[in-house]
Amino acid sequence: MLLSPEDHLRIERAIAAAEATTRGEIVCAVTEEAATYAEVPLAWAAIVALVLPLLPLAALGALRHAGLPAPGWARPLIGVHLDVVTAVTGFVFVQCTLFIAAFAIASIPAIRRVLTPRAIKQAQVRARALEQFVARGLGRTAERAGVLIFASLKDRQVEILADTGIDARADVGAWTEVVSDLTAGVRAGRPADGFIAAIERAGRLLSRHFPARGDNPNELPDGLVELPAS
């Protein structure tokens, strides 16, 4: 489990308490990473294999241009078929070796996370959040007042999605504060605290625009949903 049973219980109770004051619905979901990012090691391996072998060639070209001596294999090879074959074979071997080494290094999870651009992480987290918004039925509540609070822990990214009913009434800045509450907890290594702070703020926002009435059914489960990396 990503969070302890005690943290799950705390979050479930926070959702129940928040929803007791509103006709809106809150769903929380968490994942270790929003995606496997398999394309990232491949991209870095290709860049390294294509670029690094060109650097010594560029340096040798600069030496020749400056009139300085360069290694024999860098001299003109026109008409020297064997030297051409040897040079090309060596170049391809170096590229293959660099590709394999770079791919292995970039595939180490901690390194891959550093090498993954922030924009890619944000896009994957948002896509995963949208997927869960639909899968958890947040778009089918009676008053379209559902809110998804989503966090990807190792991506250190969060997403808050609100259905049309509440989004049309709430100020944009209010959602920014919910995001800030959750982000602070995730970055501090206390995701449960971040979820609870975000739930409480979202609950106050929902109760302002959709206060509870006598008939206040609980349309969606209150527990935290844990998701594997997809």
C-alpha cells in the first residue's frame, strides 16, 4: 500500500465529514507514478547515441581546420576502402554501445524521474486524473458537483478536477488553494495530511455552493483509491 491503513481511515473520515455539509461528492485517488514513462529512457539513449560520437569527430575536424595534426583515421579516406569500412564499423559499434549504456542508466527509476521533463509528467498526471474522474462516476452525480483530488507521489504532481456544476460557481483561486494544500503534503512526504487539508478546503467550497439538505445521499464511496502505474 502507498499509504498506511491508518492514513486510509483518516482520509475516509475526512471525506465523510466534508460530505456531511454538502450535496457535493469528493473522491480521492493516489498513485505512485502516473505512467511508466518507458519512452524516456529510449529517447535519452537515442540522443546520446546520435550526439556523443559526433563530438570527437567535430573536435578532430577543428584540429584539421587549425592545421594541427590529427589521428590517421580522421584523415581523408577517399580511395582507401578498408579504412572507410573500419571507420564506419567503429562508429556504429560506438553508437550501439552508447545506446545500450544510456538506456540502462536512464531506466534506473530514480534517474529516469530526473530525466523526465516536467511537462510530460504534468500531461500524464492530468490524463490519469481524467481517466479516474470518468471511471469513478464523478460526472454522473445528481447535481454535477463532484470533485476529484488526485496525487502522483513520485511524480510530485497533483490534479484537482471539478464537475461542471461546482466549477461554474467556484472561483478559480479557490481550486488553486486546494491544489496548494495537497501539493504541500505530497512534497513534505505527508500525503495523507495533504489529502485531508485538500478535502477540508474542497468541502468548505462545496458546502458554500451546494449546502446539505434533509435528503443528502452519499452517491460515491468515501475511501481513498490506490492505483498502480499504468
